[in-house]
Amino acid sequence: MKTDELITALSLGVEPVNRRRVNRTIGLALVVGTLVAVVAVLVGLGVRDDLTTPRAVVFLLMKLAFALSTAGVASVYLARAVRPGGERKISVGLLAIPFAAIMLLAAVSLGQAPSSHWDRMVLGSEWLECFLSIPIIAIVPFALAIWAARRAAPTNLVRAGALSGLVAGGVSSVAYALHCADDSLPFVAVWYGGTIVLCTLTGAILGPRLLRW
Amino acid sequence: MLGANAEFRSNFQAGRNRIDRVNEYQHKTGPFPIEEELKALMLASQDGDADAHQRLLKRLSRHLRAYYKGKLIRVGRGATEAEDLVQEAVLAIHIQRHTYNPEEPLTPWVHAIARYKLIDFLRRTRASVADVPIDEANEITAHDDHLSAESSFDVLKLLNRLPEKMQCAIQAVKIDGLSVAEAARRCGISESGVKVSVHRGLKALARVIAQRTGT
């Protein structure tokens, strides 16, 4: 077949396109993913019951700040990475800032405490629950992010997959923070940070399979 | 010794003069006249201007042909395979034109699609991806080639692999040139159903082509 024949066919009945569609789809995936994750935590795990104490509120806000900033930067970058060539406009440094900040705070907090407390500060009381819950809660937000990415055209599938995983891990952490009563910075750095990184790696591995077009 | 030095100086000066002339030209026309022109066509195409869309695809197909011929010759592939890739890329540009952000230059967007399709092609035809040469975005519009070959597939014949509704919608709108309303009547679906079927059908067609050239 001649290319000009194909072009003639494609140029019949050309419809205007919606230039905002990519961002809207990503936004929709983000909102629905967050809702699903929050409802899952509220129904499945329940909100932490000590939210009347100021200390619990402060730690909840700190966890939310970490999770929200991660999910926020990641979704802005995801909206770039799903457009052809957009992977070049992603700064890994900016994505790493929330992680670097929480690790720094964790190190300071460990440094101030006697080393006999370190075990308890890092492991908390529910490290296993945290380690399992965040990836499981992230499944639906991840599927939605992949759905949104597939409606566009990422040209670097590893990066687009990794960012989908990062968004999902961030969103899932936002929801899990509502339940989690382990209030120490090293705990958040290791178990929140670590599982979000795990979600990101999973996304990077699955990206080339799920996002090919 | 002195003579060689004088010759060098005069060559050097001639080189400087040439660079000055190029700079002067670029100053008058803007650094990338092709970029400006193609971008204007793309913006019109996004707004639904069929004529601009056709001119854009024709112009881009010539750049894509030169690009793919140049890349494939290095891995020992021929003009037919280059034409297959040109058509895959043209189809992809058509389907994905909503992903172009008007705040960005067009050339890197086209280049990213062209390169993605090249790597995908080399991967599924089991060539080493290490063969993919490093290239720059402006390489995509560096050359122009209108000597088109026939591709190894006929997009329209591949239509019959699609579900009936998509076939009918694409046949009506893209081949017989009916309006969306007429197509809706012929295929017995709603007007928005026609638009969705055409869009999904072309995406499905692109997948069929990608799988076909793999075997």
C-alpha cells in the first residue's frame, strides 16, 4: 500500500482533539485511585483511634505531607511521561526530595535517641502490616494510573511504569497513614519510603509489558 | 612555513564568513523554519482542519522516510521495511495527536514517536536494540524523501480483522468519506459511537500491524 493512500484515508472526517484529555485522564485516575484507597482503609482497617491527641495529629500530618508530596510530584511527572518525548522533562532529583527529607529527619531523630531505642523506633509495633498494606492498597491506584497512561503514548515505558508505581505507592501511603499508629520518623522513612520504592520498582518492571502501544 | 600559515588564515576566514552567513540567515528566518511550519499545521490539525492534517502527514511522511531509510540501511533492511515503519509512524501520529502539548516544540514529539516505533520494530524483528543508533531530535526533520515504496501490508485489507462495528465505522468515515451522521445511520450506531469506533478501530489496526510485522 502507498503511504499517500493511507494519509488520504486518515484525513477524511478529521475530528478536533481535546488537548486537555491527557491531563484530565491522569487527574481522574488520581482522584478515583485516592478515593478507592481511602475507602479501603476506612472499611478494612479503620482510622487510628487516638486522633484526639495533638501528638497523633502532628504525626498524621507529617506522614500525609510526605505521602502527598510524593504522589503530587509523581503525578505531575506522569502526565509529562505519557506524552511522546516527555520522559526527558523529568527530574529524578525533585522526585527524591521527599525521600531525602524524611531520611534526614529520621537520621536526626535516631541521633537524638539512645541506641537502645533504635530497634523500637525503626520496627514500631506494626511494621509487617505497613509493609503488606501499602502495596496491596496500591493495586487499584496502580491499575488506574496504567489505564490513564495507556490512553496516551509514553515512549519510555520503564519510566512511565515507574512513575505509575510511584503515584500508586504515594496514594496508598496517604490512605494507610489514616490508620497507622506507629509514630516515629525512622518507621515512616523505612516502611513508607521502602514500600513506595518497591511499588516504583514493580511499576518499572511491569511498564514495558503493560504500556506497549 | 609562512605560506602555509597565510593559507590557513585565509581558509579560517572563509569558514568564518560562511558561519556568519548561516547565522545571518537563521537570524532572519528563525532557527528552525521547518519546526514553525509543521507546528502551525499540527495546531490546525488538532483543531480538526482536515486539509492541514493531510499536509502535515504528507510532510512528516517524507521526513520519516528519510529517517527510517537512513537508520535501517545500517542494520541491513530495505525500503519496504522503511515504508512499513513510515506508515506505522504516520498512523501513530494520527492516533496520538491529542498527546502533543502546544507549549512544546513539535520536532521532539515526532522524533520520540519515530524512535519508539523504530526500537519496537527492531525488538520484534529480533535485531539487537544495541544497533539503534543514538540520534538527536532535529535529525527527524533534517532530510526529506518523497521516493515512497509500497509497504508490505495493506491497512485497508487488515480492517477485516477488526470487530464489525469498528470496520463499518472506519470504512464509512475514512474510506467512503461519509459524515459522522451518515456513518451512524449506515452502521446503526450513535454518532459518538462512530467517533469512538473509528478511534479504537485505528488503535486496534495499529496493533494488528505491529503484530503482523513481527512474524
